[in-house]
Amino acid sequence: MRVDHGDQACLVSRTTFGNAEQCSGFWQGSSCGGQHRGRRDRAGSRSRTDEELGVNSRSAPSGTSLAERARRVIPGGVNSGQRSIPGLTDLVITRASGSRFWDADGREYTDYHAAFGPPLLGHNDPDVNAAVAAVGQRLDLCGVAVTDGEVELAETLAGLIPSIDKVLLTSTGSEATFHALRVSRAATGRRLVVKFQGCYHGWHDSVSLNVISAPDRVGVPDPISTGILPEVLDATLVLRFNDVAAVRAAFAEHGADIAAVIVEPVPHNVGCLLPDQEFLAALRDECTRAGSVLIFDEVITGFRHDLGGWQRISGITPDLTTLGKAIANGYPIGALGGRADLMDLFSTHPGAPAFFAGTYNGHPAVVAAALATLTKLRDEPVHEHVYRLGDRVRAGLTEVFADLGVDAVVTGYGSVFVSYFMSGPVPRTYDDLLRNDAGMFIGYRRRLPEHGIFELPLNLKRSHISYAHTDADVDRLLEATRAAVADTLAAGGVTELAGTATMGGAQAGTATMGGALPNAAGGGS
Ligand SMILES: Cc1ncc(COP(=O)(O)O)c(C=O)c1O
């Protein structure tokens, strides 16, 4: 496991992008494949044939026909915002294993999107699946009292995450952040929440603003959805990430009314902004002084970067921590934990003031998945492997862009990587990311599937490496990127960016008939 990476995982390429003038600006149109410790890519060892699985057989429906059926009965044809991607609207996925997924037409993709981050062990991990199957032999949801697995998982989380004395399970990360804010307001009796431009904390109203904002919406409220009461948005202060002075000023002015500060310690919803240590320390300091609750939203950083989360890497301990994604390798579970005095305010104590409930909370299947995932993360060199491949990817991409004469900043941390098309220095705030050339960012990702590689072609989205990825996968990624970027340059970049560049731009207030804006993206990442 790596806990001391500092910024050595961050590499920067500053080269010249010959075609810059031709490329669309950021906002244009913005309306073990064998060799790794016995890890195997199970594609070769599957016991059922493609035909049996309904993949690539003559009788199986094509992606286009399935996608058309989907659009008839599912709004937009997908079940979460940010899944219907321009240019990929006929993509229907029918199988996933290890580092790969396959579509209904039999095409294979090495997957670096990774469902926005959960499958750190790789898709369909056999040990996690076996644990889920095993618990199903003896238990399902009973909805009263507690199960043995929930006890074990809570003890495990309290042992791993520095801030956690007590912990509650949810089904999603959004529920965890929702309850973190609710209990903060319950504990302090205060109204205001502080969040940072570029951070995403789920779909609920208090935090549904200022994620991926157009330049003219930075510095003003930028809701990601209509239908939110203006007074809820008014109760959220949005500050610039890594800006200590802004934090000090907000506390000087509003400290007595700030219930909580919620932050992604590494804002990965805009790729990767590494935090200054002084910034996280200032958050801790101001919250302690003002009696506000400091919430680290570690839904992404939690287990992906370290079993103890970013709080163990940084040594800064929040009052509450929210978890999700990699905790169960893709099974739907989230968690909220922290100081006992705060957690004891939840109504799981009869009579306590902060109501907390959920029919599926602590479902034995997802609890078993989490326990199996955490066991594997602890017992096998998962972090060592993904960190090493991450370093290889970042170094390799830096070289590719330099060779091609493209201005790029390749950054990330551990298993996460992202290439911004801009000249240096390394971005520290969301404002820096406004220099990214969205046409290139999205353009070459649109071409990667032609080379069997999948990275999400939406602006500023990060990519992920899993334990199932191999050195051979990295070689292929680098070759494919070289070819896709060269083709994009030859084509003069991409000019059609509608629906791909922002996650904001909706108007405050309740939606009226016909009031929904076409560019109101919403949805998590
Ligand atoms: C940092 C962060 N917090 C919270 C959430 C919400 O989690 P979920 O989508 O499981 O509700 C996300 C989802 O992308 C996230 O990235």
C-alpha cells in the first residue's frame, strides 16, 4: 500500500499544440492478461460461450435495436445522468469481466471509465461475487435489528478510517452526503453549508450546484438541476478549492452560521485537483474554531487511494466521512461515519433527532461484497499494483503528447489519471481547468473505442486503473492514445460539443411545464 506519494504521482507535459487555433475552445458549443501475480483476465477462462451469454450471436439483438427499445421506455435510454453520451447512444453493454467490457455487437473494450470508479479490483471480481453468493445461501434482508455482517463491516470501517468512531450504512454515496449535512445542521442548529467549485457530492438539493460550470457561471450559483428551492441553494456557499483566503474570509463573515464544510479532499469530479496541505489544514482549523462540522467526502478517494482514505494520506482528520464506490467493488453500498457524538444524533438511537432510515441499508449481499472487497484490498498488493500502473500511464501519456507536439498536462493520483489539453502549470483550482481544450479532451476519447479502449468522452472526466489491468493493457492504452490523438489533430479537433461540456447551467426555482433546460445535465460521476 502507498501512503506517501506526495506529488510524485503527478507528471506534467508542457509541449506545443501546433493546431491550437483550429481547435474548439473549452466551452465552444457548450449547450492480468497473464503477467501480474497470477491475476488473470478471465475473458479466456470463461466457462460459458458468447452465444450462451447472448453476446455476438446471430440471434442476439443488436446494440442499435436494444438502444432504440431502451429509448422508448427509459427517458433518454439510460438510468443515470451522464450515461447517455453523444456519439455513443447505441452502445449497449452485455458483459464485463476484469479490465474489459463487451457490447451487444461483440466489440471488446478495455475499460478505464470503470463506472465512475467502483471496480477497483476489476469487473466481476470472483472473490467478491463468491462472497455475495455465499451469504445468499443463508440470509437476505430482514429489516429489523442488525446482522453479523453489518457488525463486522462497521468494526472494519472504524478500524480503517481515522475519523470513524461509529458508522452507518446507506445504499449510495448521495444518501451518505445527504445525511452528513442533515446531522451537521441538527448538531449545530445552523443553516449554511460550504462546498467548493468543481466538487460533486451527489444529487440532493443542498449540493446540486457548481460542479462543472461554464466560465460565466463560476462565482455565482450554478445549479445542476431545476426544481430546487432557491432558499436551499441560498444556504450553500460555494468557494474556490485550494483558496485558503476565501475559506478564512467566509468564516470571518459567516462562521457562526456555518453548519458544515463538505469537500472532496481530491476533487476528482473534474479530473484531479490535488489539494494543498495548507488548504485542508485551514478547513480543519476554521471548522474547529467556529464549531462547524468538517465532512470529507471520500466516496472516490476512500478506498481507491488508500484503505484509510485521503485523511490517512494527508493526516487531516475530518469530523464526518462519506464513503461509497470502491468500498464494495461496484455493489451498491455507501457509508457515513465519524465522531461518536455526531453519529449518536441519528434516529437509529430511538428518540434521537436526526432521522435516518433506508429499507435496503445493510443488505447482506452488499455488506458481504464490501467485506470481501476490503479483505482483498488489505491482503493483496492491490494498491501497489494500481499505483505502479498509474505511474506508468502518466509517464507514458506525457511522452505521447510530447512526441505529438500537443500541449497537455497529465496528472492524477495513484490509479486515477487524466490528461488536460492545456499548457502548464498543474491545475490547482477549477478556474485553471477553464484553459482545458474540451474539443481535444472529448475528441480523442471519441476515437479510442476504434482502438478497443474506453475512456468516457465527457469533459474533465477522470479515468481509472484496476487490479485487473495489466502492463499489456497499459501498452495498448498508450498506443491507442497516440493514434486517437493523431487522428483528432488531423481532423482539426472536435467542434460538436453539445451535451458534453458542462454539468450545470440549470436555473434555480421549481421547474414549470416546459421550464426544464436541455443542458441541465445533473447526474454523478
Ligand atoms: C465525491 C462523490 N460524492 C458523492 C457521490 C454520489 O454517490 P452516488 O452516485 O453513489 O449517489 C459521488 C458520485 O459520483 C461522488 O463522486
